[in-house]
Amino acid sequence: MVERAAAIVGGGVIGGGWAARFLLMGWEVRVFDPDPEAERKINEVLANARRSLPGLSDVALPVEGRLSFHETMSSAVDGVSWIQESVPERLELKRKVYQTLQEHCRHDAVIGSSTSGFKPSELQGCAARPGQIVVTHPFNPVYLLPLVELVPSAQTDPAIVQSAKEILTSIGMHPLLVRAEIDAHIADRFLEAVWREALWLIKDGIATTQEIDDAIRYGFGLRWAQMGLFETYRIAGGEAGMRHFIEQFGPCLEWPWTKLMDVPELTDELIDKVADQSDTQSGQYTIRELERARDDNLVTILRGLKAQDWGAGKLLNAQDRRVEGAVRLPDDVSQPIVTVARAVPLDWTDYNGHMNEARYLQAFGDATDRMMALVGCDAAYIATGGSYFTAETHIRHLDEVHAGAQIRVETQVLSGAGKKMHLFHRMFEGERELATGEHMLIHVSLETRRASEPAAAVATTLARVAAAHAALPVPDGAGKAVGVR
Amino acid sequence: MVERAAAIVGGGVIGGGWAARFLLMGWEVRVFDPDPEAERKINEVLANARRSLPGLSDVALPVEGRLSFHETMSSAVDGVSWIQESVPERLELKRKVYQTLQEHCRHDAVIGSSTSGFKPSELQGCAARPGQIVVTHPFNPVYLLPLVELVPSAQTDPAIVQSAKEILTSIGMHPLLVRAEIDAHIADRFLEAVWREALWLIKDGIATTQEIDDAIRYGFGLRWAQMGLFETYRIAGGEAGMRHFIEQFGPCLEWPWTKLMDVPELTDELIDKVADQSDTQSGQYTIRELERARDDNLVTILRGLKAQDWGAGKLLNAQDRRVEGAVRLPDDVSQPIVTVARAVPLDWTDYNGHMNEARYLQAFGDATDRMMALVGCDAAYIATGGSYFTAETHIRHLDEVHAGAQIRVETQVLSGAGKKMHLFHRMFEGERELATGEHMLIHVSLETRRASEPAAAVATTLARVAAAHAALPVPDGAGKAVGVR
């Protein structure tokens, strides 16, 4: 089997999103799509993904995988461990695709369908090996949103479901195992219900597309982004709890509030009304501009949730830990130590795409945290009541850097004895030096908030690195005051 | 009329949220609620608001208003310009409240109802002055979420609607004027539809409360928080546009996807199922902990959207500009200039509530931006192709500061001539000095990215401030290297 190789069958926005996520997580990706525009379309999605996904991570992602376009389904699927089908929503077409690809693919490869409209048992229909087929329904943009609905049928092989779970998790997604197959799975049932209600509101002239979007994004949309429906309502129930909330809110269910007993007819007039209102609302932006704004916003929100270690941000932190593996001091400490390796995220830059002033210190602060952890002042040590606090910082800005750039911080210990740790960080993009940060840290007791001696194990390790680094030249710029060359 | 005074009639979570928003925006607030627990409940909401709302703003808010609790409705509403009714959802009770308060309140005061269940014409019923009554339906937490549905009936006085719009905007809310009164206004129609669908999914064992929340917060919840429904779907339509999207997605409307033709019966069994699942999902947190997590997350998301100047973040930036007013150099420049005055926001702190290292530089960077603007290097000047870039920074951390603290940065110009601007920022909480930042800036051409002379007007103003500040003592710590006392 070609490990970490995926075939993308159908290369529209969704297929392209899958391709981008697999590629940026280091997978080989093979695309089959008879559309002559497929290569252009996939490359557009990939360009969006390259500017947003790598920096969403706080660690360096694997080297991007190889992308190839194939003339035949057989060469695309040969030997791969994942096949993602995202062809148009026509059952006969999908079934035909499975028939062809099952003649050529491995029997233990996952065949995942992006379908929102079909149940897995419908897809499996007349397949040669139905057990291999499962619904893996993602959400646009696939390269940023972690949710994927994983829907097996009774016929799906449990080993395929397990394999799908593991692979989806490894590429940073959250496989939500749907307990029983139903039409539209879970999330789209909500989207459908809201969409219909929205059409009624527009049809009846109660609200425009803009007003409906404002009603969502200035209100409950902000709640749902971090807690969803039930955890939000749990709070509304207060100390009296969820039961109280349901008893209070529940009776409203029987009020004649919504018009969902009926379905609004999609007349030309209604379609015109929606399209015209949407033009008024968003027509000043091209679709490309809207995509970039959406991705900037999503990265910002997701990175904010990472800082809170909550919801989708908690998933992303777990993914960073998986990608990075164990953190330990290198055996050879004779050279400066790499303490940060990451892409500059979209939310670290100004409107021109240059990294903001304060984010240099954020990267140097991360480098300091890492250096502390490497000498033994890690979370477990800090929990015992000791830590290093930064007393002083001197930053020199030497060159600019843009969103998406791969940056690296190398750290030299200038001295490390007693209560002091004196560090010198140098930030690079490749060999280009971007900035330096000189930092004096003092070990403190977290109880008294005063200077204190570090534990012996920390002091010993720090002294060992400091002794090794003493042989290095004093870096350019160390020991200088502002304005002094 | 008592300008900027509001009466809160009914002081639960919603009334308390209104009280907190008015108070923190500098209004006098008078509460009437016969519940003996009202004062405790309002103070709990207020404590949450005080830790989250002030720092959401990037400028200092007005001094907090005075809060009082009243034994009679008449003393609460006497002379105020806003009355917010948030009593339980019983029409006869609400009508009785209006009857009493209209005997005592000003005729030009806005009477806003927090109702989600009644139309304004129903509320107005037998009121003495129906024209004064309007629905102003907010979303929890009222002190953070900007949305308020403003629903007049045909009888509501247009002057009251206009007054309501202006006052709601002035306290940082977004009044969404609903074009025609309908049951449940706009947002709750969506919430109702989703809630019913969610109950079906739980009842049928398709998903748990946790799985439903994950389906929302890992997927479309993140999209809706920033773009809502239609702008998101506009992107999905791609270059072919909204019309294409509807034509593609529309037919699904007639599929038998949802069960909304019927209403799930709220049996004890179903209530138990939901309550038990919610306990499993969120039972490890108290309601207070969930509230704080929610507010931390919302502040983080909202401040992220501010940085992108998008959606709810764009509203908040506009509110900051309104609160701050015009920015100009003081007439007397003989003393250091206040360049930052703000509360430390929740997203600037670590898990212990202390301000993070990098955020000191963010505040100093904001101080530098303000100093630049004050000498004429503002957005308009920068658009002409010149700006100052920071070359070097020296920060001394002198003392800690917590989330919510009011901080102030005072800036001294150490020198300002030719291409250089040499600044010294001192950060204070009250008289307690927290940190200093010494910064060397170089004027650059944004085209060549190389050093260049500033325009004459900027150079002249900067020289004037530098000359005045030359008479000030050299601040402690200026001109020092790291580790040098």
C-alpha cells in the first residue's frame, strides 16, 4: 500500500478542499476529474489553503505532499489508502464511480463519499465490496473546518470505520460518528431547517439576506461557534439546569411560530429576490475576496479558541501535540537550539500582510517558553510553584516577513546561573535574519511572586547548556542599548 | 429628563444583562424587581460584565454609572429616557406593567420589551400610550452580544423608534429593525427550527447533545459567527453566484429530509434524555464556570473580528471611534502624552489572569501608533506612502497586571529629528508603574521600504513635541542594555 496517499475523485470546491488538506498534512494526492478546468480549480483552492492552514498550526507541518492529476481513475486509486469521492449528487453516477474504482483500488482502502444527500446504504447499492464504502461528509472550507460526519451503514466494515477515524484525526479533522444513517446526516438537517425559514422571511418581506445574516452573526452565531446549542442553553437554564430550561422553553415548540409545515416554492420571483438582495449585501466583494476574508476570519477565530483551549481550538491544540511529538533537549547542545519552527499565521499580520510588531515578541515568548521547558521548567515543574518571568527584553527588527512564511527561532543561552537566565533569540526565514530578541529572565516563586532559586535539576541542565553555549561567539547586537550600534 | 438614565423592570439574567450594559456605558441604572433575590442576581451578571466588556473596547469606557434598586416602579421610571421591561413571558403581566409605568414615566421615554414571544401590537393592547412601546429583543449575554431586534408595530411612534435606534447604537448594540412584526421576530425562528430538529435527533437516538454541539461548533457555527447564512452560501455558489447556489441547493427543500412537519412531544422520557446527556457533556463545569468560559471565548472571537474589521468586530471598532471622539495633540505638550487608556482584555492574559508578555508590546505598539498619528503620521499620511517602522525596542517588566485593570501609557519623545523618532513609553495602573518601552523608529518610504525623510508637517510637529519634552528628566531605564542597571 502507498501509505499516506489519497485519491481525490471529483475535484470541485469540496474535492479541492480535501486535496489541500491531505497535501498540507504531507500526503501524496492524486486527482481524477474529467473536467478540463479541474486542475485550475484545485490550484485555486490550494492557494487559499496554503495561505491559511499552515499558520493555523503552532508547529511546523510536514513537508507538503506531491500533487498529480490523472487521466484514468485506475491510475489515481492504485494502491492508495484513502479514496475521497466528491462527484455531483447523482446516485447512479456515484454508484458507477464506485464500480470502476473498486476494480482497481486496494480492498483495505477507505472509500469516503462527500455526499450530503445520500445515505451510505444507498451508495453501497450494487457495489462489489459495500463494506469499504462510508460517508465522510466535510464542511467548506474543508482545509480549515475540522468537522467531518462519518456515517457507516450496517454493511460498512468496522475496520474501515476505525481506519477512517484514525486517518481523519491524523489530518486534523474531527470525525463525528453518526450513530444511525438518516437523510442529510446531522448538520445539514439544521442547515436545511434554517434555510427554509430564511426563504420564508425573504419571501414575506420580513427581512433581507443582509438582515438575516446580521441576525445570525451579531447574535447566536457567536454563541454557536464556541459552545453549540445545548451548552449555550445549559447556561440559559442557570443553576436550575437543563431540565428547567426545557420546561420553560419547551412549550413554545407547540406555538405556531414557524411556517415549516409547508415548503416555500422556489419561484423565479423568489430566486430573483434572494439573488438581488445578496448582490446588494456582498456584491462589492468578488468571490475570491470573500473567500480570503472568510479564511482570515476563521483562522482568527480558531486561533482565538486555541488560546482559550476550547471547542475547535482544543482540537487544534491536540493536533499540534500529535504533529510535534515529544519535546526534549537535543543530545548535542553545542549549537543554538531551534525553539520555534512555524508558519506566520494570518492573524499575526497587518492589512499589508507584514508580521505585526507585537507578534515578534509573541514568537520570542514562545521560544523562551520552549527553552524553559527544555531545561526542565515545563508545565509539571511550574505546577510545583516555580517559574521564570521575563524582566527585560531587547528586540531588533532587521527585516520584514509576510503571512505564510516559515520562520525559525534559534536560541543561545548567554548565561544561566543562580536566579538568572539570559537568552538570545534569532529569528530567521531560511537564512534571512528577521529579528533578534535578548531576554533576561528571573526565576520566581509563584507564591511570593519574588525571585527564588530554581530547583537543582533545572539549574543543572541550564548550566550544562550555558557552558556549551559559552564557546559560541557573542551574537551581534547582544548587550546593546536602543540606538547604540 | 434624566439623560442617560435607564429603568430596568424585571431583573433576571436578561434584565441584569441590560443593566450591566447601560451601567458600563456610563448610564444611571434603576432596577425594579419584587424578587428579593434580584439584587444578588443582577450583581452576579454585573460581575461577569465587568470582567469582560471594558476590555472588549480598545478605548477607555465612560465612568461606570450609578446603580440603584427601587421599591416602587414609579420611583424607578421617574424621568428616565429608557425603560426596559424583562418580566416573565405572560401577556397580562406585561400589559399590567406598562399600565403602571405609563402612569409615572415620561411620554418621550422608550419603553422596550425584551420579549421573544409577543409582537409589539400584542404588548400595546390596552396601553394608555401604545406609541411609546416597542420590542427590543436582546441576546444573552446582553453585555457582549451586539444584536437587538427592534420591532415596532404600526402604532409605534416613529420618533420612539428613532430614539431607540440612537440609544441602542450609543451603548454599542446593533438595532436590527424588523420590517414587519411576526411571531418570534427573526432570530428565534431559526433557533426554534434548530431546537426542534435537535430534539428529534436525540429522541430517535441519532445523536447526543454533545454530538449535536460538536456538529455545530466544529463546522457551520464557525462560518455563521462571521458571515451568517447567505454570505457563506454566496461563496459556495462560487463565480456562478447566488442564483446558481439556490438552483443547485433549492430542490433539496422538497426532499423529505426533516421531520418538521410534526412537533416532538415533550415527554418526561425525552426531557430526561436531554438533561442526562447535557450532564454528561457539561456537568464537569458549574454554570458560573461555563459563563466565564463563554465570555472568555466571546471576547476572544469578537476581538479577533475587530482585528479583521469584519462583522461584529466592525461594529465594535465603530463604537470605539464614537466613544473616543476626535484624536488630536493636546495644546500643552510640556508633559508626557497619554497615548493609551484602556482595560486589559480577557484575551491578553494567561490562565492565571496576568497580562501576557507579548501584550505589553502590543500596548506599546498601540501607543507608538497613537503618537505617530498625533504628530500627523496618521492613516491619511500613510496612504501617501510614508510611515515610521520600529527598528528597536527595549521593554522592562516592572510589575504584573491582571485582566480588567485600567492601564494607561504615557509617552515621552526622547528625540525626533531627521528620519528618527525615539520614544519612551511608561505603562501605569493608577500610579503603579508596570513597564517601560523604549522604541527607536525610522521613517521609511513604503514603496522602497528604505529610510526616508518625513514630510515637513510631520517633522515640524514632531520637533515641537521633542523640544518641549527635552525639558523633562531622562526617564529611569532609558538608554540601558539588557542586564545593565
